[in-house]
Amino acid sequence: MKITSIRAYQVDLPIKAGAYKWADQSFAAFDSTVVVIDTDEGITGVGESCPLGPSYLPAYSEGVRTGVAVLGPDLIGEDPTLLDVINHRMDTLMKGHPYVKSAIDMACWDIAGKAAGVPVHTLLGGSFRDEVRLFRVINRGAPEEMVAELQQLRGEGYVQFQMKVGDDVDLDIQRIAAVCDELLPTETLAADANTSWKSHEAMRVVNSAAGRPLYIEQPCLSYEECLRVRRHTDLPMILDESMTSPDVVIRGAADGAMDLINLKINKAGGLTRSRQIRDLCVQLGIGMTIEDTWGGEIATSAIAHLAHSTPTGFHFQSSPFHEYNDVTIAEGGPMVADGHMRASDGPGLGVTPDFGVLGDPVLALN
């Protein structure tokens, strides 16, 4: 099988709630790129890359499309089912920029699954569960607003929550206290600062939250700052933005820097690299939130397949990003109900892009 063409589509994903807020960031919509790869055997694969704005990670939406334009010509004629070969080729052609490679790699997994006639989670090792446990984000706001949002999400069947903090440490302390007071014994909560606290601010927060039923997620920008906070608190720690590669995960495990990591497909560079990190975490005994930076039905499908194939006890939670958006870009996305989601059992990712929504390609290579 050979790649015959690569197309890229740009689509905006408006937020149902009006805005998505964390730390000092707020977005009404996110700019996503859908990559479609055609082959000489008539099998087409789809992938998606949606950075969370230009200042969350070293990634930006226009860069995805520019990067695909750089990589694409040299991938024409390659076999997309040789996933390690494709990734080695991309790494040879372009150093870094995992967010560019993610959608291409995802589309190749979709093709491989369709060629084999099996869902991607079978190729990733097999499904450990019928459905994937989800969390929902509580947007940053006044303490009473965040409590009200938790109550609303609880009514939708969710028992795992991630509250966004990080813009004002004194207010964050109040937010955490208010939401923790509302939390039921059967519910799980993480306070995610998305790197925004300075270490002295994070120290104040963890001191105030001592004894609370709470996870602290990526309190500071650097790994070293987060490690300092980790050594200052008994609260369980999740590291996200600083966990970018296997070597950093190994370092974190050796330092005892975290209890869990947030494994984002886009940040890792696609399903191939995410699988490697996933399997490493299993060997090291580290649990995982499995998600992506953002996306629609295509990216969420990839999340679901990776989560389904993660061994029991190591999958902590995932996020249904397509549920946050006010537009549907593909049919066949994961089914969501009662705080869980289920990936399609169809071959590949199980999704079909809606080209009526995507429009004309912004890039076409053949």
C-alpha cells in the first residue's frame, strides 16, 4: 500500500458554553486541522491536530498546516501501515514539532485498522474495558459558579472533575475549598493550574488544601518547580505539560515526581509515540489521564481507542472533547453516557469526516 495524496482541512470548533477558561487563558473557539490520507488501495485515513491556542504549549494551529506542507511531499509513496517507519521518516525530515506529526500518524493508524478490518484499539493491544471513564472540566470562575458547574455535571452522570485554577492564588484557595466542600466521597477532583503558579504560590495552595480529597495537576511551569512542590505536600500529583517524552517520564519516576501523568496524543506526536509512553508508564507503575490538547470527533476517537487499550488500573480518566464543541466534524465519534464513553467497533478509528462542515481543503498534496 502506498500513500497517493495528503489533504488538510481547517475548521473552527466553537465552545458550547461560550468559552473555555483556564489559568489566564480564555477561548471561544479552537482552530483544528483535519488531515486526510489517500492510498492506492482506496483506503482513506483521517487524523486531527488541535493545539490549545498558541501559548499553551510550543504549538500553534497554523504551524500544523505549514508542517504538513513540509512533511507531506516526502511521505507520498510511503506505506502508511508501516507505522514506525512513517514516524522515523517524519523525525528525519523534521526535528521536533510533535503536534504537526500527530494528525499524520493518527491517519496512518486509521488506515492500518481499516486494512486489517479491526478497530485501532485492537492494533494498540486489545480492549481492556467496554467503556472509558471520563472527567469533565469545571471552568475557572467565582467559587460559587464552579460549585454550580460541578453540580450540573454531576447531574449528567460525571463523578470525576478537573477544576481550572491558576490566575489568582488567593482566589484559587477559595475556589478549591468551596469545590472540595461540595465533593461527594465517591467523586474525584483535580485542581489543574496548567503551569500558572510560581512555586511559592503553589506551596501556599497545597498547604491550604492539606487533607482535602484532591489531586494537584501541573502547578508550575518547569519540572524542577513541580518537583519542589511535590516534595512539600502529601497530596497526589499529576504532571502534564512537562511530561513530553519517555526520558522525562523515566526521570519523573526516578525522582518520585508524580503519581500520574496526563498523556496527550498531540503533545507526544501521535498514537505511535503515545503508545510507547503508555507502555512505559505501565512498566513503571504510573497511572494516566489519556486525552489530547483539543479536537473534535476524530481526535476524541483516537483518545478512546488508546484508553480502551490501556491496562486496567493504569487508565485514570479521559476527556470527551467533542462534547465541548458546538459543531460536529465527523460521524461515528465515541458514544458518551453517564460519565463514560465507548469507541466505535468499526475498522480503524471508526469515524467518517463531514466534508460539508470541513469545506474545501486548504492543502492538497499528491
